[in-house]
Amino acid sequence: MQASPRKATVLIADDDPAMRRLMAGIVSRLGYLEVTVADGDAVVRHVAGSSCDVLLLDLSMPGKGGLEVLEYLVDNDYHFPVIMISGSGDIEQAVHCIKLGAYEYLTKPIDNTRLEITLKNALSESDLKHRVRLLGAAMEQSPLAIAITDTRGSIEYVNPSFSRNTGYSRDEVLGENVNILKSGEHPDSFYRELWETITGGEVWQGEFHNKKKSGELYWEQAIISPVRNNARVISSFLALKEDITEAKRDREALAESVQRFRELADLLPQPVFETDNRGRVTYSNRAGFDIFGYTPKDLQEGFDALQIFAPEERRRVRENIARRLDGGQSAATELTARKKDGAQFPVLVYSAPIVRKGKISGLRGIILDITQQKAVERSLRDNQEKYRNLFQSIPDAIIVADAETGKIVEWNKTALSFFGYSGDEFSAMNVSDLYPDELRNEAPEYFRNFVTMKSGAVQASIITRNGFLVDVDISSALFDTARTRRVLLIFRDISEQKMSEQLIRENIRLKNDFISNVSHELRSPLFSILGFSSTLLRDRNELDSGTIDEFLGIIHEESTRLASLIEDVLTISRIDSGKTVFKKEPLDPADIIESACKSLKLRADEKRVGLTLNLYENSLTVRADADALKQVVINLVENAIKFTPPGGQVYVSLVRERDLMLLTVRDTGLGIPKKDLEKIFEKFYRVERAGEETEGTGLGLPIVREIVNAHGGSVEARCSVGAGATFRVRMPLFTEGA
Ligand code: ADP
């Protein structure tokens, strides 16, 4: 359906109502819309607000006359045709009106036909003029540069935008050939093709790199179309052009920036990827292809991001993608990646949503291969474990404390058993708590020394949880951890070492004592032998035989004592040095005791000391060295006789006590003070008795103890003051097959 054309509006201005009616009738008959007014002011008002295509204007009206209205319209750029209606045929006035711009000058009475023709012509001319004006304005105001040339390229029209773009004013280019804009940047073929296109009646589109009047080059996008005349012959060319220098520069900058980012991404050693919002990979940098083994073709064919992860990880990856696509915070996720060839390796994936126009369109991420980091972590863990085990298995007690405060922070197993505290107790303790009360005040000072000394060792006493004082060597070392400074303390129990040092000292003292005692003991019989033998040698002729015999007797007696002393010394030192080998054999101790007592009977009789033997009725068997056992009996009985004044008694008995034999040697002699009871078994120890000089070496009892001990037995001394001494020897009985 075609819209009905707008009816032209004809404004009729006349003060005579009959004239207005007449003209309105004609106008309406012609099919136009008639609007009537009675004076000039009404015309001015009307045209200001409503449309008017033709004005029939009476020349003489009251108020503003026709001429005045015409002048007003011309002055105010009204372009519709004005047909003047006049009562007179004044030629001069008619010429004046036409000059002013009136379309026609008609005289009354109005000839209907004349008016009709004039109206039609005026309207069609006005329409044409209107279209030309419109087109002209459009071209003049177009932001596109417009140039019209003839068929040889000679410029016939350019608009202001053309001048703006090129710098050439209209006057400078009219009549010039368009090739004044040529920059020389395009090859001839470019122009040839252009001309072939447009002269062939086609529209050409393309970009020119042209030169402005100033010499500056610029880019323009152009559409050139041929324009045909009524005879359909190409008469000119119309070029519409837009300066795209800036847009092109922007486009190039953008392309370059895209390129730069691609290149940068390709430079990264880590895979960088993008996916769409269904998780399909849309981009990967070079490292992505290199590391995972996929090709750009795989990507074009489309593949899921899940594919680059181990199958068992895919559920997590899916959840992760969903979380990110939901706008979840970007974060690093540790996953196992999978190459195209199936090889797997640990990775850290950082991803973030891609937001376009406020919407999440996919994901972007970077994948870090953490194989090495994992290996380092593992070896670090292994090392830590190794050192922890090492630390725990060190046999010395080790405690680690904070260097600032002395607070205990770590300890090994030995420390737990050494100090007797539990781990919980340790963790609430300070190093100073390990010192006994009397050192507690100095403890912080000691600790400061450990810290300032850096490393070293000191001796100290510590107290265990059970209250035992232990002598220790404390070695310390200072070390720094990531955040704090620590002191490592190694406690070594030196109480045994101290004890053995003491023992060594004691032994040396005993040896010295032994030597001086031996020399002392040897000296008196030796001097006596020397004295008497020298007298004999010197005075033997003057001495009577009785005296000589007496002297020889003394020499013999002293030699015997000397021999027995030397024997004792040798015996004890042999036993001491572990060189004595006892020839143990089953024997009846009663036999040994009997024979020993028999050999001492004479001495007892001489001293008038009774010696009574009371032996177990049944036979007993012990495994013993007969000589050694006899020595034990002799030493004990000899002592008993020696320390029992004449008239006293010595009782020797042998009984069985469960699976032991019990030998008792009891006398009614001097007895032994309680304080000396244990000491009498020490070498050379002799009980000091006022005013008495009893013979003896102080070796008899030590020999007894050594022999008895070597036979798995024991010896003890008892005494009740004033009631003599009792010695008991116990030895295990020998049972066949035992
Ligand atoms: P000694 O050769 O001096 O007798 P012993 O080692 O046999 O050395 O004895 C050590 C000391 O023990 C003696 O000096 C003595 O004082 C004391 N003693 C040993 N036996 C008796 C005893 N039966 N009665 C009193 N004192 C004894």
C-alpha cells in the first residue's frame, strides 16, 4: 500500500471576503488544502507555525500590505512560492515584486485557468527546489567527504568534509583531477582496477592511502559509484569517503597488542589456557601444546579441559570449573595432569573467570608443573624424618630450648628416660628447672652462658624428676630456625666416670700404701737378720755357742717371717692381678680343716690356748683348691690364736647350712671394735690396740676374702666386745651333676 501523498497547503491572504471565497473554491477544486487569512500579520503568524506550500498574497491589505509581507518572507528565508494578487496592472509594481522574489504577479479579476496553471507550476517548481535544497544541504553537511567527478576524474563538486579531510578548499580543487590526492603508496594496478570497476558501471569499495594538501598521508575508506544521466550513460562518479587514519591506527594498535600478548604468552614456560563456558579449550600458548603434546589441530577439533587431567581427578576438576564459572574466587588447586601420551605429573592450576560485558564467558588459567617442587618436598620430608630419627636415637639426653626464654621446646627419647619427665611435663618446663635447688638461682646465668658461648661444654649437677642428683657434662650449641634462636643442650652422665676416677685415685693410693706397707713390713725382719748375722760374722770367735745358737735361731725365725710375708704379698698380688689359677676339685672340707688345725696345734699349745675342733659328722663336698682352702683355715685359726691371750679358747667348727658349708672360727680373745669390722678385710689394715705390737702383715684376712670370693662363697666377722671374735666362711656345696 502506498501512503497517499500529502496535500499541498495553499495559504490565501486577502482582505476581501468574496475574493477569499473565490480563490478558496479554486484551490479546493484543484485538490489542495486551502487556508485563508484576512491580513498580512495573519500571514506572518501562520507561516511561523504551520506549513505553507504556496501563498496567494493580495497586494493591498490593511495593516501589513502584500509587499511588506513579501519582503518579510524573503528576509526570513521562506522558500515557498508567493503569487502576488493585485487590483492594478501596474507593470512597475509587478517587476518590483518579481525582483523581490515573487513567483508570479496576477491581476484582478482572477482568471481561473490562469490561477490554476500558475498554482500547479509554482507547486511543482517549489517541490523541485525543495528537493534540490534538501540534497544540497545533505551533501554539504554530510560528515562523509563527497566528491563528484566527470568521467575523466575531473572534480566537479566537493563538500566541506572533503575540504576538511584533504586540506584543499572547494575552489582549489574544482576542475582539478582527483589524482592530486595520490600519495604514490598504491601500485598502478590498484588504480587500474578501480577505473575498470567504475567505468564498467560497478561500485568500487576500498581504502586509499592518500596525500593531503599539506603532504601528510592519510587513510580513507571510499565507495565510488558511477552516476548515469537520463540516457543511462555514465556521466560522472560519486565518491563517498571517510578518513579512517585514526581508526586504522587503532585497529593496528589493537592487532599489535593482541599479537604482543600472544607472543608473551608463548614466551611463558608454563601452559596458559582459556576455555569457553562449557569447559572446552579455546586457547593454549605454545608451552601448553609442547608440554601436553596436543596440536593446534586438536584444539580446533575441540577438546574438553578435563582431558588434560588424570581420570581420577576429573570430578574435582569439574567441580572446580563449575565453581569458577559461578564466579568463585580464583585460587590455586593442586591436581594431577595428564599428557596426550598418558604420562601424569603433579601441577598447580590457577584459574579465573573471563568476564565479558558483565557475563562470565569462560575460564582462563595457568598450569605450573610442580614435579620438582614435589620431589624437593619429599626429600625435605625424608630428611626431616631422618634427622628426627637420628635425634631420637642419640644415646645422650638432648634438650632444645628457646634461646630467649630457656623454655624447653624439644627433647629426645633419652632425655625422657634420663630426666624421668613426660613429654607434657617437659613442654611446660624451663631449662632452669633441671638444676637442683641450690643451683636454681644461678641457672639463668648458666643458660645465658650457653647462649653467649655459642658452643662449648660445662660440668654441672642436674636433678631428675625422682630427685636424683646426676653429674653431667653439658655441651651446648646455638642455632637459628626460621623465626627463632635455639640452644641445643646435650647432657652426658659422667657420674660413673667420676666414680671410676675416684676409684683409680683410691687404687693408686692403696698401691702406694701397699708398697710402703710392704717395705715397712719387710724392713723389721730384714734389719733383725742383718743385725744378728753381722754380729755373728764379726764376733763369732768371742761368742759362746749358746749365744750363737740363739742368734741363729732369731735369724731363722725372722727369715721365716720374711718368707711368709713375701709369700703373703705374692699371694695377694697374684690374686689381685687375676693371675692365680685355683685348681678346683671336689673335696671334703673337714679333711683340710683337720690337717690345718693339726699343724697349728703346737702353736696353740705353746701359747696355752685351747684349740677345739668340732666337725660335721657326715662328709661334705665342695669344689675347691685344697691349698687355697687350707690357707683360709690357717689364716683364720692363726689369727684366733694370735689375738687370744693364754688361757683362752679357740673353737673351730664345720656344719652344713642348707646347700652351703659353714666354717666357724671363734675365739675368746680380744675381739674387734665394731668400727673396724669391715676394714679388717682391707689390705694391711690392722686394728690399732694401745700398747700392743702384735706381729702380722695385715694381709691374712684380705687373702681369706679373695680366696673365698673366688670359690663363690662369703666371709664375715662378728664380735661381741670382750667376748672374742667369730669368723664365718660359707661356701656352696658341690652336688654331682650340678
Ligand atoms: P695380721 O697379719 O695383722 O693378722 P690380718 O689381715 O690377718 O692381719 O688381720 C687384720 C687385723 O684384724 C689384725 O691386725 C687384727 O687386729 C684383726 N684380727 C684378725 N683376727 C682377729 C681375731 N681373731 N681377734 C681379734 N682381732 C683379729
